[in-house]
Amino acid sequence: MDPSAYTYPSPLEGYENLPPLPDEKAEDGKSYVNPQTGVLSPAYERFIDPLDNGRRGAFDIHIYYFQKNPTQLQFARELWERIRREFPELRIYKFWEEPVGPHPIAMFEVNLFTPAQFGAFIPWLVIHRGPLSVLVHPNTVDPVTGEHEEEERDHTQRATWMGERVLLDLSLFKKIKEMKAARQAALEAK
């Protein structure tokens, strides 16, 4: 997705009119000394809006493998089992042996619900993913309706990849938008 297709609030929103930051360097001589507030960011405890802090979870992790490659298939099965054993608190889905949804090759999915889960699982996966590619995408919700209105953007412009990027079939998201628009039109016609 083209990032210029979206608008972005200033990253400094809520931090306007504060005193300038010091130019003092830290002991390492490279990084800067930051003024301490004694308060951690709320993002350590709860995902920021508009991430879904509810039933769906704030992040989906899709772990891809080439289903016709016996080495990748075995590695992916073993990784799926290891994740289920080491991270039983996470929601771990079926091990798909064929493409499903917008995913053009086989994969399995893991959901993350808290910043602590994200902070533990993502670094672990960086080390343990082996030859597999991984899509990390947020699940955002509309603050008014609570609906997931930007799934295509979540899977593209807001997504992060480990390994090689897998080209997704985005036509599914267009079909979903068309179905929602048709439903809305039908409701308004009543």
C-alpha cells in the first residue's frame, strides 16, 4: 500500500510546548541522555489505540512455509509444536497445509494480546523462525464502532516482516469491503 494514501497525526501530539531536550551524550558517547519522568509509558501495560485490546488480540503473527518443501514443512511443524509448548497462553491456530485467505502459501497463525506477550514472543521468534518468513500485523479497531475497518492496511502498510516478504492476495479485502458496502446500502434502503 502506498503510505501517502493515508494521513498521520504528529508523533509529538500530546508532547507540545515541552522544554527542549538536552544535547548531552550518555556514557557510550553515542546515545543521548533523556530526561527521566519516573513514569513508564502506558504502552508497557496496554496496547495503544487503535490496536484491539479485546477478543481478537492486537497482533496476528503469520508464519509461512512452502508446503511442497519437505524440509520447510518439517521445520514449520516442529516450530508450531514448540510454540504451543513454550507459549501455551497464546492463541495458536491450525497448522494449514495449503494457502488460506489472503495467504498464498501455507502458514499457521499466533495471536498476541498484551505488550508483555509481544515483547517475549517476537524476539524469541526472531531467533527461532529458521528459514521461514513471518508477517507481524496489527489488528486495529474503529474507535467509534469497534469494528475492524482497516484489515487491508493492517496487512500491508502497518505490517512488519521477518525474512522474505510474501506477496499477499489482497483481493479478499476488496471483496469484504464490497460486501460491507452492499449490506450497508441494503440497511439504508429499508
